[in-house]
Amino acid sequence: MFSKVYSASTLGIDAYLVEVETHTEKQLPLITIVGLPDNAVKESKERVTAALKNSGFEIPLKKITVNLAPADIKKEGSAFDLPIAIGILAASDLFELNELDKSLLLGELSLDGSLRKIKGALPITVEARKLGFTKIILPEESVKEASIVEGISVFGLSHIKEVIELLDGTNHFQPTFTDKNEVFAQVNTYALDFSDVKGQENVKRALEIAAAGGHNILMIGPPGSGKTMLAKRLPSILPPLTFDEALATTKIHSVAGILSKEKALITERPFRNPHHTVSDAALIGGGSVPRPGEVSFAHHGVLFLDELPEFKKNVLEVLRQPLEDCKVTVSRSKMSLEFPANFMLAAAMNPCPCGYFTDPTKDCTCNTSQIQKYMSRISGPLLDRIDIHIEVPAVKFKELSSSAQGEKSESIRARVVKAREMQISRFKGMKNIFCNSDMATKEIRNFCKLDSASEELLKMAMTRLGLSARAYDRIIKVSRTIADLERSNNILPQHISEAIQYRSLDRDIWGH
């Protein structure tokens, strides 16, 4: 006898259909799974056998062949347990299972027949709807993320018996539906707020400019000056996620299996803070079967690298492609996959190994060569991709002890949103340019024209402050954002003057 059950798997962050074909014949009892299964799929026959027996179902004493088509793509994971089990029961004519051709099944089986959470439920549900399936059956723990997709009935069940009851019509379960408008009512509910930060008004201003123009930012200051505290609050002043952005970000987290079972959708901009011991594969993505890395988990959010010079040099260098292209391409001999990685980079570092080179109250114990060696750990090409460098001084006692509350994130975000609206209008119809940081040389010439006073000021800064050539475009981009924050169509000398202050590492004070 023969049966066909539909399932799916993920490749990168997208899903593809897998047909689970089951054939039984009168030979010595044996279960064989073909179609390039990995070890987790090969072990599926043991889990399926135990789960069916412990759920009271008889497995026919026949040779059972299970084929996972297409057979040329490697199948991995435990989500094929449920479709294999249902396929065996359907091929054995033990039940009259209806609508198998319109249903897509996923789920890992426990030995007692209960269903366990799977990875990639959201992209698989999106693909199932696209392919015309009317229902998807998956574990109860994975139903929340899948139920955000409209146009398909999503059933979250807890046991294989319930799956049989649904398919043979003996029990009428209700599909789960999540109202995306209700979920989106919770946007911008950040626990951290800029009003918690004492002092550091100049750094808050730099972060506001970075958020308004999508600029990458590097904070340099002594230990305990509040660099990490400030960076953690950066997502709270970014524009709210749109539904499409939330869906794209949630898909990545879903594929990696790190989405909470209570969450239907990620509604806050992600903030990722990997430790400086992170490997290049963990940061960028990779593995024998490529998985997304930290840069993809930070998609449409913030990637924060604390103690930047402590990261291995090869790890920092692999950041250059995603910063430039907003995506990561992972190539293997048999496949090449793309993961989205459109994030804002926020980084923090000490000015020297001991941390007190720029601190007026504490003596630095480092010599010039130690400082130069420390600073040289960050390559020029990487610094090229960071528009704003801001010094973060130690907070004075007077500011720490003050009872005055700082400006709330909500107020700052309102200004950021207005500046972004100007940029969206400016770059309308232009491909892959959404904010000022995306501008290339051509766009800078078109949208950032300087008057003679601004040009003279910039020329003077380049000469007297010893700014490098790479600082030129960065200063103009940042001054365009400062002008947007002031709702000014033209870049004025005061905008150039402020932007010049945000190129600390290009000056000669660091000994290079």
C-alpha cells in the first residue's frame, strides 16, 4: 500500500515542501527512510515506532519504505516524526484519514506520542499558504508564531491521537488565530528608557543622530562611563517596526529555534550583544548546514559589540560584507544561502588598554606604543563603515546624584521618526536606499549640496584637525541627518560643525 503526506523544512530562512511517501509490502518487518536524511531523521523510525505503540496503534509487520522528496536536498531535524507516523498509519489502511492532500504536518514525537516544539514554524506556514494548503497541523508549543499567518487554518495539537481524531473527523478542533493588530498594540514597550541615564547629554545627542540616519556608532570612554547602558537603550529610540520588518525578523528567530513559545511576533527591534569570544561562524552564520548568526538575529535592530578591540581580528573583518551589503552569503560546496543582516552597529571601547587615556581624573599607565597597538586592532576598512565616533567621559558626581530625570525615549523617538520620514520622501523610488547612511557618492552629490561657508568650514577642519580623507563623506552624511532633525532642507555650517565633532578616531590625538 502507498500513502503521501505533506510536510516541509527550511533552507536558509525560507521553507520548501517535502513529500513524505510511504510504501508497505509483505516482507520481513523493517523501516527504511530514504531521501538524504541526517542522523536526527534516521533516528525518527525509533521515535515513531515507540510513539505509535505507546499511543495504542498497531504497526504492520511489513517492510516499510519512507521517501522524503525531493531526494536531492539533505533533510535535517526531528519535525518529520509526525508526517512519517501518519504516513505509516495511512499506508496501513488502519484509519480513513481525510484531506491529507490539503494538510501540511510537522512535529517531533516523544516516545509517549506527545508533540514537541519545532523550528521554523512561521516560514513553513507562510510557504504552506502560498502553496494552497488549507490547514497546517503542528505542536501546540509552536502554534503561536504560525497563527499570525492569515488565510490558512493553524491547528496546534499536543498528541498524535488528537492529530488522528482531527484527520478522521471524530473530533472537531478549533484552529488558532492571532490578531496581528492586537499583537502590534504592544510595540515600543521597551523596559529600558533614556530617562534612566544621568548626564551624558552629548552622547545621547550622538545616539539620536545615529538613530535618525541609521548611522553606525562607536563610543570611546573609560570603564564605568555608561557606554553599555546607553547602547542598550538605543532600540527604544529607533522608529517602530513595521509589520513586514517584524515578520522578516521573526522568521530568522523562528528558523533558529530561539523564538519564545509565548511570542507570535517580534514587535520590538532586536538588540544582540555577543561576547568578545564569539567565533566568526557564530557572528556571521555558517555551519555544515548553514544557520543564521548574530548579525542576522539583529536584523532591523541593533548589534552591540562591547570591548571592540578584544574581538578577534578575523571576526571583526567578516563584519565588513554585511555592513556593506545588509546581507550574509554563506557558500558551501552543494549550496549557497543568503541571510538578511540589515542592522545598526553600535560598538564601545576603552581609549587604551588600561582605559584611562582620556580621563582627566585618573592617570593612564599605557605608553604610546601600547595605545597604538591597541587602536590598530580595529582596521581602517571597518572604521570606514562607522559614521560616528563619540567620546564618552566619566559621569561627574554632581550629575549622578541629581534627582532630575532625563528626556524620555518616547520624545527622542518622535524626532527620529520625523527625520526618517524626510529621508523616506527624499529617497522614494530609489533601490536599497532608505536612510542617510545608505547613501553612496552619487547620492551624496545629489542630496548633500554645501554652500560656500559650509565648504570652507569643512576644508578648514580637514586641514587643521588632521582628519583623514575617509572622514569627508561621513561628515557630510551625518550633517545631512542633523539637518533633517532640524527639519532643514539645506545643510548649514552649524550642521557641519557638529558633524565634525563625531570623528574622534580620525584625529591625531590617538597617535596614528
